[in-house]
Amino acid sequence: MIGQYGTLHLITLIDRYLLKEVLKALLAILLVLALIMLGNSFIKLLKEVASGDLNADLLFQALGLQMVVYIVRLIPPAFFFAVLFVVGRMHRDSEMVALASCGLGGLGLYRSLILVVTPVALLTGWLSFYVQPWASRLSAELLSRQSGQATELAGIGAGRFNEYSQGDLVLYVESISSEQRRMRNVFVQQRRDGVLSLVSAKRGYQRLDEDSGDRYLVLEEGRRYQGSPGQADYRISEFERYALRVKESQGRVVKITRKSLSSQALLASASIRDRAEFQVRLAQILGLLVFALLSLPLSRSMPRQGPFGRLILAFVLYTLYLSLQGVAENWMVDGVTPAWLGIWWVHLVLAVTGLLLLIPDSRFYRRMRRSLRARQA
């Protein structure tokens, strides 16, 4: 017989055990999801670098900011599936049977789960309300300022003619260094204001004027031919260094999106779209708590059941949740549902579903079953 001290000591050990196992699974799942998102974001940013909308030197900075934005969305599903995996394994290994024999039933395990979900919920709230808007704003500023200012001469191929500015600029490079910064034996044909000019140089590189934002092609040791041959204005000149402007800055216009606004600004705004964005951020915390409630009944499995017994059902349920959240947000913005209802009703429906799934573990349900069996006997 286990005394009061022994029971408390046992619960403390279970708390530590569950905390350790869930956090290990959470970090593993987060790592996998983050690597998938990292790969997708890296490919998209590489396309922007190739098209000239992003400076290659800022690639990893933009990638890091986008991952900060994505990590907030990954924590709720990662925590949900981590609890499913850990508690489901405890069921299959008959550890839950051993805990039940010590007086810790299925509902009693929620005490340990609360100790796990509380710090994760606080972290998610801080990331959702403060860090994510900051990262979104910084990313928007970075991409907006770089839009059209990264090299227009992106994607230069050595040994072929490269056409830019709708044919007004033609560039031929014999060879390019591995760093894509130094060019050898450069030929440039440029048409500006109806005047044709040809430039040949031994070397060349690109430079961005930090003050004006203009992009220049700097050529070294070459000749410049301007005008039409045979005309009086035809000129030939030699130079040691010649800077050819290939793209004029369009001005640094920073586009701040709604996702970049602070949570305080969204809360104080009268715009229905701003309110919807605030509730989307709040939904990260509510979704984490609701699926923590659903995780224990969904993780219940038989000892011989496969390791993925209820994961498919949980995946379908989470997919349905995301769809309902998107629909609720659209309904709120379009005025189909009142503003006070917002999108939190989706979490209320899931919470009620979780409470219904807990009925078989309640003492009232067990007593009722025993009384029914006694009457039938």
C-alpha cells in the first residue's frame, strides 16, 4: 500500500518522466518539420536571388527570419503529435496499466500534462504575439528594400549573350569566377535614348551604390564605342575603369503587411481584418491547449496495436481543424459570422469534443457501467 508521501513522490517521478519524453519527441518532430519548411523557403529565396529581387549576401538572413515566422505555426502540431507518440507508446508498453494500478488513472495524467503544456504555451504566446510580428516586419523591410535593387544581371551565363532590359542591354562574358563576382573579357551593348554604345573590357564586376541604390557594372581596361560608324559624332575612347549604370533605384518603399503589425495595434484597430489577424495569433495558444486536451483520449491504444494506430485519425482531425480555422477567418472577415464570435468557436467545438472523449475515463461513467452490469446480472 502506497502512502501519501509515496503517492506524491510517484507523481513527481511521472511528471519528470512525461516532461522528458514529450520534450524529446517535441524537439525531434520540430526538427523534421523545420527542415521541410527550411528546404521550401530556401528554394523560393533562391528563385528571388536568381531573378535579381534579393541580394545573395542577404539570403541566409531572410531565410532565418522566415523560419522564425514558421516556427510559431509548427509548435502546436508538433506538441500534439509528440504527446500522441509518447502516451501511445506508454499504452502499448502497458505502462499506463502500471500507473492505473498505482492509483493514477487516465484523467490523473492531465496533471503531468499541464506541467508540460504550460511552459510550451507561454513560449508559443510570446513567439506569436511579439517575435513573429517583429520577424515578419523585418523580413518585409528586407525584401521590400531589396526588391528591384539586387543585381539585374542575375543569372549571367558565361560564353553566351545575356539579354536584359527588354533588349536594351546585351552582355557577353567569356568567363566568370566561381564566386560570381569577377568577369573576364566582357562585351556590353547598350541602347539608351536611341544612342547605341559598345564597350569591351578585360575585367568587370558589379557594384551597388549604398546611397542611391543604383546598380553599376564596373569595367576595367577597355574601350568604348559610341554612336554610328561613319557619322561625325562617332567616338572611340579608352578607359582604365568605367562604371555603367544598369539599373536605377526605384526608391526604397517598405511594404508593411498586416502580419507585421504589432499585437497591440491589431487589438486597438477597428478593422475587421486586423481583429481577425489578432485572433489568428491567439489561435496558436488556443490550438495548443485544445489539442493537449484531445491528445490523451486519442493516444489510447491497445498493447498489440501498431505504433501509428491513432496517428492517422489525429492527422485527419488536425487537418480538419486547420480547414475550419481558415473558414472561420473568412466568415469573420466577410461578415458571415458576427465579429464577437470570431474564430474561437472552432476551439470551443474541439474542446467539447475532447471532453466527450474523456467520458469513458470518468468515475461517473464507470459507476454507471457497473450498475448497469449489476442490473443485467
